[in-house]
Amino acid sequence: MRFFAQGLLVAAACFCIGNGAQAQSWTHSADRVTAPRAISGDPSGGFEIVCFQGEWIMYLFGLPTAEGAAATISIDDQVFPVQIIYGNGSDGIQLDDAILEALRAGRSVRVSSSNPSSKFDSTYGLRGSSKALNAVAVRCGAPTPATAPNRYKSPPAGSDSEAITLASTLFRPMLEDAHQTDPQVGIASAGFINLENGWRFLVSDLGPSTSLYGIVGFVTPIAAQPPSGDWRIVDVKVGVAVYIDAQNMTNGYPNIVYQNVRGANPPWNVWTWNGQKYALSRTIQN
């Protein structure tokens, strides 16, 4: 009888531990993931992350939020300054690719704000976060310049004198190098893309020259200027249309989307800053 009772106690303990672990795991539905209750801070607080057309927004439960308030997301030893925005009828925090990857790989996340109108500080476990986020990502279509034209900025049609003058200076080494093979290469167009966060991009087409740039005849160098910094050439492509992501940044640089100018329904190629240069991040079928 004693052994039978001990067996029941062991079984009950295992059942409770299993249920407790399950309760602390992330869950998901078709378009959102839900974090467990906080492990420190406000015990009733939690959050969910909703994904719509590739946009990921964190909504906090039971915690005071105010649009425009600064907040911090700390995942293990990584700290991400963020801002509370108004989206889909409620205040939330927009998450970029770097935060999402950290949420997938981390052990715990602390969400806090010291703003007088929006003070909170709670920590949550990340058990099951990778599985839940990946399941939602499969169903969440990514935004593109075709589906979110207000988000992706392209250079205006034509050129302006300021852009042409700057392009003549920044891209002079490229022009001089091209002239060794084809003296006819010049600046065919140049235009600025100005983002609300202070970033500026200069997009120019150099050509025409089929001997240098193939059937499309033009090469497209791109220069960028941060809010407080100098212009620098950040990428060069041949035969593409250029779109700057006005909402999403990686390692402090706005993302760039390229689309080939030739082919049937060419895909969208998302390039992100890896700390030294822009590199292909993912391809979205058109």
C-alpha cells in the first residue's frame, strides 16, 4: 500500500511539473503568438505578437502604454531600444528582424519603460518561442513594394540638379574606371530618397553601356547618409529597381529591396546591413 501511495505521489508530481512547464511555454494561433505570464514584474502581465503581411507588433496585456513612449526590450544580453506605436486599434511595439531572431534564440525577455506616462518592467520566459514564431511566420505574408507602397520609397522620376552634382562627386571613381572601357558612360539619372528618420539615399544610374553592364545597359550605385554622418557608397547593382524600407532597419541601417527589371513577375530581394555591407537576407516571391 505504501509503494502504491508513493507511486501516486510521483505520478501527481510529474503531472504537475508537466502542466507547469506547459503553462510557461509560448502558444500560437494562425496570426499571433502568446507569451506566458510574467516570471517577474507584474504577474498578471503578458503579451502577444501579431503578424500581418510581415509586420510584427507586440501588444502588452495589463501594462500601461502610451503612444510615442520609449521602451526597452532586453533579450538575454542584447538590448533593443524601441518605441510604442499605435497600430491595429491599440498601442504596441513594432519588432524588426533582429528582435525576432533574438526572441527565437533567447532564454528570457524583459520589456520595460521608465516613461512617466507608461511605466512597466516585466520579464518573460522564452520557452517554445522559436516554434511558435516560426509557425506564425509561415502564414504571415511579407509586405512588398507592391502590397505596401507607402512603406517602401523609391527615387522620384527624373533627376534634380543637386542629386546630379552629388552623384558626379561620389561616383567619380566608378565613372573614371568605366571610361577606360567606354568613354560614353555618364550619369543618366540621379535622385534622392529622404526618410522621416533622417536617413537619405542617393540612387543613380550610370550608362548606357552594353559592353560593361549587359543588355540592361546601366549600373545602379547607391549612397547613404545617416542622420548625423557623411555620404558613403553602400551598394552597387545592375538591372534592378530600388526600394528603401522606411520602417524596418537591421544593425542600424534601413533595409533595401531590389527587383530585377527583366523577367516575368521577378521576386523581391530583401538586403540587410550585416555590420559591414548589405547582404541578401531573403527572397519574397511576387
